[in-house]
Amino acid sequence: MQASRITRVLLLFALCVSAVCCSSDYDEDDVDEAALNKSENATATVDARGHRPLSRGQEPVPTRRPAPPPISGGSYRGRPTKAPAKAQKKEATEYPDAGGCKHAYEELGTLCPTGCELRTTLLKQERNVKSAINDVRGRVETLSQSANIIYRYTTVLGQKLKERQQQTLDNQNVINEYNLELEEQYTFIKDNLDTKIPSNIRILRQVLENIRSKIQKLETAIATQVENCRSPCVTTCPIPVVSGKECEEIYRKGGETSEMYLIQPDSFFRPFKVYCDMVTHDGGWTVIQNRQDGSVGFGRTWDAYKSGFGNIASNGGKGICDMPGEFWLGNEKISQLTNLGATEALFEMEDWDGAKVTAQYNGFTVQNEANKYQLSVSGYKGTAGNALMEGASQLKGENRTMTIHNGMFFSTFDRDNDGWQHSDPNKQCSKEDGGGWWYNRCHAANPNGRYYWGGHYTWDMAKHGTDDGVVWMNWKDSWYSMKKMSIKIRPYFNK
């Protein structure tokens, strides 16, 4: 558009220049005016008197002569007319075409060559310029379309670049997290290699030595049994004649030796063997549970815990069964004993350094099977900590409340009665903590848990990664398994 406007202005300017040039070269008004001026000048310069000089005096005014009248009379005959000549075709005068421009009238001649050439040149250039402009316009349109395409492509590339930058940033964050996790794992592994593994190796060596010692004892016992089997069977562990409803009654009847006795709490049920402790705290204690060497597994069924399992006692070399073994007396028998009347319980435990503590309850009752052998305890005193009534002392709030055992039902891995309400049936305390017990969610005390040699154990040593050892958290933490643990009951007398 701008080029077209420039072309039009140039054409108008050329026409103006042409008109001015032609006017300066030829103008009829200028010719007539020059002739008139010449005539006037001639009149002014011609002397009417000719060569005759004027007198110095005043010339007299000449008198007018009378004119004779015109000749009158007849008139001449009319002049004969000539035949009209044939019209001759007037040939147009050819004027040289200087620049190709002419006036509208041929008589006026040819226009100024300079203006005509300029106009013609400009007209030719206008055609060329228009063609060039049209070509340029097409190219500009093409470039505009290309520019739009490039702009859109650039916009898309910019968006892709931002997305790639964001992905790169996210990937970098993930890499940083993985690096941090790897550093933590490296630190953990290095710590295990430097400290825990050597400690575990020492513990395993101790366990190995204990196992070797047990193997030697077993080999000796087997050899003894083989030797005994070669001879006629004789009673090597006689049961004392004295008996009663429980060990307290036997003690009152004169049974003062700690050994295996036969008792009958209820006349409707058959008598059964128990180990009586006649020494600790004035004696009369019926031992209902004992852990000392891990020789008996306590991960048993409901029926096994109901009837009891393990070794009550063995011959210690004195001809009597005075060496208690590892056993659980049985929930049905414990229920019979605690329902005879007020009953107290004594929990004794020993760590692997020989330290001993106790937890004594002056109220201890186990209901019958119909009530799922529900536990009731009261009146704590001792040095181990009140784990059964108050829960784990290391915990606070709800976490501590859910470790209280008082009032709980007895649970085994095949009879889930704990307080852990979980949609997953595999999530139960007895299965994860290694034995049968009055679990809540789950425990502060676990006397029937798995037996670990050496005391300290870790989650990777546990079957389910939980604190499933012989635990009393209020004295030791949950990752320390006792060397010895026993539970004893007797009638409670208010002293």
C-alpha cells in the first residue's frame, strides 16, 4: 500500500512538471500579448507629421472641406458566382513523437518531451512496481503464514521445554530422595557391620556353646536311658504319699520339700501332678508355668494350653523329682485352683546377668473355658513393675492402655480372643508373639513367648518381626528375653 501511494504521488508530480514545461515553451496568450505590445510601441514611436517640423507657434486649426455627394443612380449587375470547388481532404500534419505524448488536438503539436518521457517512464515503472508489489505481497503472505507456523511451533516447543524442565526437576528430587535413602541404608549397614553383627556373632557363639552343652547333656541322658532300658523298669522318681487340694494344703500337712506332688482341687475331676515350691516366701506355692532353658516350645494350640504340656519335674539325682522342667500346667487346672478361693500369684524372673525381680498380685483369678479363661488381677507389689494392670511403663496414652492384660481373655494362634480388632485374620497377637497368653493389643508381659539365648534379640531374628520373646517390658524393654520366668499361685491370706 505504501509503495502504491508513493507511485501515485510521483505520477502527480510528473504531470505537474510536464504541464509547467509545456506552458513555458509555448503559450498563445503570450504571442498575442507580444504582438499587441509591439503595435503599441510602434504607434508610440511613429511621428504622424512625418518629416515635417512643427512651427514654434500655435498651428491654426484646419478648416473642413465639404464632401461631394455619392454617386447615385442605378446599380451594377450581380457578380457571377463560381462553381464551388471540391472539398479537398485536409491532411493532418504529422508531428514528431517526442516521448510518445500528444495534445488532444493535433494542431497544438507535441507535448514537452521531457515531461512525456518522465510520465511514460513512471507509468512503465508503476506497472513494474505493481507487479513487484504483488509479488512482494504474495511473499509477505507466505512469510506471514510461515511465521505463524513457526510461532505456533515455537510455542509448543516452549511448553514441551517447560514440561521437560519440570520432569527433570521432579526426577532430580526423586534422585535426591533415593540418594538420601541409599545414604541411610549405607549408614545402617555400616553400623550393623561395625557394631551389631560382631555383637550378634558373640551372642551366637554363646548360644552355640549352650547348644553344645545341651547336646552333651542329651547324649548323656540318652545313654542313661539306653542303659536303663536294658534293665527292668523301676520307679526312679517316686511321688510323695502326702497330697491335698493344692500345695498350700500339702505344706500344712508336712510336705516341706520342693518337688513334684499329686493334688486334687475338685473331687469331680481326676488328680494331677504339680511342682510345689515349699521354700520361696514361706512356701506352699503351686507352680503353673516355668521357663528356664527353651527346651519346650510354647507356640501351642488352644487344647494344648487347656490341658497343659511340658515336663513338670525330673530326677535331680536325689531319687525324687525335685528339678522342675519347662511346662504350662493347663488352663483348666489353673481355673480349678484359682476358683477354690482368694488366690495370690507370684511372677519370678531372672535376666542373663543373674539379676532377679518379682511381681506379686494378692488377687489372681482365671475363669472357666465358657468365659474364655478370662484373667483378673489386683493388689500389685514387687520390683518388676505392674505390667498386668498398668501396661508397659515406656508407653503413653492409648499405646500404654492397649498393653494392659487385666480383664483379657486367653488367646492362642487357633483361638483369637485378643483386643486387636483387625480386618486381616492373620493379624493376631498370639501368632505374632509366639505363645498363648491374655493378650490385649498386644502385650506388656509375654511369659510364654519365644525363648532367645543371650537376652537381647532383634526384629530380624523374630519369626514375624515382632517382640515375641519372654518379655516383661516394665523391667526390661520389649527386645530383651528373660533367662528364667515362673508363675506360682497359692491361697491368699490377709496378714
